[in-house]
Amino acid sequence: MTSPQSLYRKYRPDSFASLVGQEHVTRSIKNALNAGMVSHAYMFSGPRGSGKTSLAKIIAKAVNCIAPEQGEPCNKCELCIEAKSGRSLDIVEIDAASNRKIDDIRQLREQVQYGPVRGVRKVYIIDEAHMLTKEASNAFLKTLEEPPEHTIFILCTTEPEAIIPTILSRCQRYDFRKLSVDACMRRLEMVITAEETLEVTESARYFLAVRGDGSMRDVLGLLEQAVSYCGRKIDRVDIEHTLGLVGYDEIEVIASAIADKSLSAIVAQVEKISATGMDMSTLLNQLVSYFRDLLMVKSGNSNIISAVTEESRMKQIQAMAERIAEPKLLRILKQLVLIFDDLKSGLSPVFALEVGLAGTISEVQPQVFSARSTVPVGLSPGSNIGAQISHSSGNSNSAFVPAHKRPSRQGSPISNSGGSSSNYKSASSNSGGSSSNQNSSGSNQDGSGGGASIAANLPQSGGAGAGPGGDVRPDNSRWQKLVRIMKKAKPLTSAFVVESIFGGIEKDVLTLYFGPKHSFHCSKLKEPKHEAVVSKYVKEEFGETVNLKLVDGLPPSTGGGNSGATGKLGGSASSSTPSRSSVSPNSGTNMSSGENSSSHDNMGGASEYDDSFLPPLETLDGGFDGEFNNGPDNEGPDNEGKDWYEKKALKNKNVQEIINTLDASVVNIK
């Protein structure tokens, strides 16, 4: 009993005309056949499922066809029928992935000396040619360059860059393109027409063409899978069930929750979908596709999706597009793209997606996770994260405020000459010992509520705030982006860069500082090969006129309303000390004008602490209600550690300075 063929094998193109999407290749080869100018070697390169092997077989039939029709094989003569059924002795297919050694090439060199059995030419189709070893490729050179007159070689590959240049130079190379959605739909229409009992809706055809991702073999494979699942009548919903995708209505529920800024609805829907075993990456891909459709409608390109979308569904898309403003839609899409990296961070995919989607309803768009920390920005580890997110989502101005953007606190008497005053009452005024609340009776400069005070302390342009004396603090968001790119592309060089302190750009000079403990990193970066790499990325990100300057030392103090504290390293840091280059929970944004930061510690003069990792301010101002495991020098009872901490608080008069002077190896806060 003969087993049924797969659809992609049953309907493999058998002529140049039936091969869709590669007209630039088929026209050239067909003209060469008509003119009798067939080459001895061809190289077909391109993505999977684009028709490389199919065209090779068409050429093999055409050169041996008894009655060709204007270069096309007749598909009726005995030789064409043998070739189509795979019985032709004059067409030899070789899988280079399993026949890749030099011994296999030696055997091939012996075989090519024998002429064709029945046809005029003997055609060797070498698939996955990039898998040949270097030795085998070199052994093949002479045979490929001067084969017998009756021999034609056709090499097919998806990775032409992996083939040695001497092989490429001996072949006529044709690059195949990824099939467009229209090309896939045309070919799909031919197959469906041939299968007379098959009924596929227009939206299902479009969905199959899109899911095939430019591979006709994948499109027909998906169609065959759908036929097995739901029979001869196929709709888009049936295909979604077949592939285990999230239903369109469920995607719309999440989109509606984002439009309404309803965090509870977002989390509930994600949990519901997760309970079915759905992969979160698949769900995220569908969300990106849905919001892209909204963007098409919003930008006036609704015709792109209306031609292949049911009328009822198109109305739903248009209605949803009207609910979301275009700037917000762009922010949502940007946030969704960021979540892809977060899903790979090692956290729970469901948690990463929930927090990422929560970021889409925030007016302030921070990066959800950092590369070095798995704690969401603006959330305290070990606490009720869900409650914090829910509380934040109630006010769009306060959602996901990173620690370094929070306003300074009134319990500290320090006031910045270049920034706004603090906006919080000291807990010491509360005799009951309860945590302090925002002062709504006059502590805010503008007399507004707490939410407005937070917004007032946030940077207003690009995340950069004003430093002492009106100086502009360096906006390191673009620098952090550059560091993340370098980590992926140039990991060795980035290992030295991450230990630097970004000093901003002044007069087209970008300055990086290195603390005393990172002199080695500075010296390595000054080597020409590493400095050239960093300079290249700096010019690509900030402009060709920007030059790189590497300084072996801490940033100089700029003075201002609050002098820098002298740290263990003996240097002084200004109140506007630039940020560390490593991607910390605060990456991508700068401190607001209401905060001072002294960056000296024993980590090269740059702080990596976040005040969300320490006890609340109330416990600092009103007496410590926590415990210390040891004193500052790992000796003495807990009370000594407490006294040391409180003395530091009085000496520095600023909570942020306390945080920056703490050493995790010295003080362990429970």
C-alpha cells in the first residue's frame, strides 16, 4: 500500500512558471536554457522553503527533456516522468549534511567520470552545501571548476557565508528571496483549487501565509495539519486551535484592559491563559501582532489588514484603535518589545509578562528589569509585589517610579540649592510609631497633593534633572542602551566598560571615569583594539562628532549646595556624580533634582545600592526597629551596629548618602 504524500511534496513546483516569488531567478535560467548557455555549476542560496531544491529539479528535468517547450520541461515525456517520480538515474541528490567528509568527495569525483544513462546531462544536486568540511570543499574545487561536459552541479544552501569563497567563485550564484504573503497566498490558492473538496476561508488563507513566515513548505505543512484537525472545511479559528494559539477574543480582553488601565483585568487574563499551558512567548507575539494591526489602522493603513480580515473583526479593531491615542500605542508596542528580553531573564515567564504588561498602563515607561537584577524597578524585594503594582496602577503619575526618582524626604534637614525641597514628613513627629504619610498640608512647594509632588520631582526632559548650580546632570539612558548592545556584540570589551562611571558629554567629548580599584579596566580599554570598539559604538549612538575620553580616576567634585562626602578611597564625589555603566535597577534614568547622591564606596567610587532594598525612612528617623547581625567591623553586639548607623545618619544628614556609604559585607540588614 502506497503511503500518501505530504502536500508540499505532492504539489512541488514542476515548471518555472509554477515557482512563485523567484521570478528574478527563473527568468534568467529559463533564458539561458533557451539560448543553450547552461552553466556547469549553480549556487542557490536563500531561506528555507523558498524553492531552491525545487528549481534544481526543474533544471534537471529541463536539460534532459525530450520535447521542451520554450525552456520549460514538458512533464509528459518518459524522462520527465522518471525525474518527477525520483527514479531517474541521471539526477543524483546528495545530502551534504551527512556526506560531508573528504572521502565522500573523493567518491563523487570518481562518479562524475561516468556519463548519463538515458539523458543528455547528469545533474548532481548537493543540498545543504555549507555543511561540507573545509577539507572536502578544497578537494571538490578542481572537479567543480572543470567537470566533464555532461555534468552539471547545483549547490543549495541556506548559509552561503559558510561556504569558502573559492567554491562561490566557480558557480553562478542566485539569491532566493523570502516569499511574500501575496506569493504564498497565490500558491496556496493553486493547491486549494487542485484539492477540490477543500474549503478554506479567506482569513484562514491569509493567516496560514503569515504563519508560514516566507516558507511555502511551512504554509502547506500548516494546511495539512489543519486538515487533519478539523476536516475539509477550515476557518481561522480552527487553525488557531490546531496550533495551540490564544483566541482572538482573549487577546482583545488584554488589549481592552490595557486601554482601560485595569491592572487587575490584565493579571486575571494572563493567569487564565497561563492555566491552559500556553507559552508566554506565543502570547506576547500575538499581542505584538494585534497592536501592530491597531497601529496600521491608526496610521491610515487599514487597507493592509482589511482585505484579509472579516468585517466584524475589522470593526472591533477600528473600535479599539479609537480608544488608544497614537503616542500611547507606540509606547505600548515599545514596552511589549522590551518584554521579550525579560522572558529570557530566568524569571517566571508569567511573572515577567504580568509586570511587563503592567508597565504598558504607566505613563512613565521604565525598563521593567535590569540585566543584573531580577527585581522589577520600583518594587521592593521580599514584599508583596502584587500589592505594590496594584497600588501603583491607581495613579498613572506614580506607577513604577524607580527608587532614584522618588522625592527626597523631609526628615532630613538637607535642602538642595539646585533642586526642589523634600516632600515627606519625618516619622519622628508621629508618636505612635506608625509609618509616615505624605504631607498634604504644606510640605509641597506647589500646595498640591502627594501625587503631584512626586511628578514635580521627576525629570521633565529626557530623564535628566538639574544639578547644583543649575548644571544639567548627564542623561545616561542612551549610554545604558549602548552598554546593553555591546554586551551582546562585544562581550570582552563590555566587561571593561561596565566598570566605568559615565561622566556625560561636554563639548562633543564623552568621558568615562574609573575608580582606583578599576585602573586595570581603564588600562585595558586604552588599548587600541578596545578603544576603537567603544569609540565606534559611541559615534553610532551619539554622533560622529563625539569623541571618547578615558580617565583613570574618580569624577571631580562640581561643588554646589551639598559637598560630596569623602569615601574610603580618599576621593571626593559631587552631588551630581554620574551613574555607573553597569545596568543596575536604576539604568536608563537619572536622579531627580530633589536628590543628592554621593557615589563613593569601596566599589570604585560608584554606588550600586537602591533605597528600595533598605528599611523605610521612618525606621531611620525614628530609631531603628530592625536588627543588625554584626557591628560595622563584624565585632560587638547588635547595638553597636545600630549606634554606628545612627551616627552616620546624623553625620551625613542625607539618607541617600547613608546608602552609598554602606558596605554589604559590613552591615547586613534583615
